[in-house]
Amino acid sequence: MIEVENIHKSFGDAHVLKGISTTFSKGKTNLIIGQSGSGKTVFLKCLLGLFTPEEGVIRYDGKDYSKLSPEERRNLRQEMGMVFQGSALFDSMTVEGNVRFPLEMFTKQAKSEMQDRVDFVLKRVNLVDAHDRFPAEISGGMQKRVAIARAIVMNPKYLFCDEPNSGLDPKTAILIDNLIHEITEEYDITTVINTHDMNSVMEIGKKIIFLKDGLKAWEGTNKEIFRTDNEAVTNFVYSSDLFKKVRQMYIEERN
């Protein structure tokens, strides 16, 4: 679990995060949504320890990040997996090499142990025949699955995903959503996803945090978001005719 208590973050005169408090539970896909400039990326980077809030507390399973020693912070970061927006694979490395990289950097495992772990996670993301291929030789969806495999290769407690469906076609995006959701539940990971993809909200939004102008304007589930009367949320979510129709369906079912 990650607990966030009243965090503030500024850059010069720009007050980006303005007292956000929430919790992200284990075994659930927790989504952060909001318009560009709402503070989503800064919030995610605070959770990753890349930015330090001027005020407030972030706790990882009860541990206050600000009170950890440098060594404890390094150890915590090794318990974090990250799926970057553009996958961020090394072009000069094969799929297998990309996935093995964190093990070589941060563990002292024997080569046979590393190979077993790499084989396991690639099988888990349905890439059993891609070991020797390079990123340029595989599709965007396969690249994203490689990125997920690399993110979970060290058995993380916390998984962070920045726009994991960016650049993917709708069918592939659903496959990636389902894979992240399955892995989250299967390994009881605290997963936090930064997204503007409303299909993700509908499919895997077990908890949703909506940010507006650096504030937490709403939080709830993917079922509750279709029932809310929060104007900021409805303006954001129902900007397309498709989601207006979905909202109408929920209203009719409720009545």
C-alpha cells in the first residue's frame, strides 16, 4: 500500500500539487487521470521518489520515504517496477537482454537463475519466442509487453505505469490493460497507472484519482465515475459521444 498525505510540490512560482491525500491499495489497479497540466506526471514522479514534495508524507507499506536513509531508499527503489510511456527499451539489446538488465544491475544472481527468471516473465507476458529479437523487429504492443516483463522481473512490490497504452491501437491497448490487471492481482502488487485512456478507466479502474489544477477533485471506482455529479469529472470523461451514451446507460439502469 502507498499512503499519500497532504503533499505539495512547486517549481518556482508554479504550485503544481496542492495538498493531495489518498491511498493506493495492493492488488488493485489504481489510476490517475486528468487533463494535461493537472499534475499527473509530477504526482507520479513524487511517488517514484524522483521529485521531493515540499510538504506532506508518502508512505510505502508504512515507511515514510522522507525518513529513510540513502541505502533504504535505494532498496525501496529496487522494489519498484516502471513501465515508461515509450517503453524505453535499449535498441542495442535483444528482448532477453532488456529484461535481464535489472537483474544484472541490481542483483548477484547466478546466470542460470537470471535466465530462469527472464524465461518465466517473458512466458508470463506471452513472448516465449521473442528472446533473440531486437526492439525494432517487434510491434509496439510486443515492445510494451517486453517493458512490462522488465518491470516485473525483480518481483516488485510497486508497479508504476506512465500512459502504458500510448500509441497502441484499441485492441492491443485492451490486451495491455488486461495483462497489467492480471499481473497486479496475481502478484498482489500496488499498481499505479497514469493515463488519459477512458477505455482503461472503464476496464481496469478499480480505484481512480481525478486531478484538476493540482488538486484531487474526485476519487472512486470505474462504476462510481459513471454515477458522479462532479462537473469537472463529467466534463473530462464525457467529452465524446461514446461515453455520454455509457453514462446514460448507467443512469437508466439506476432508475
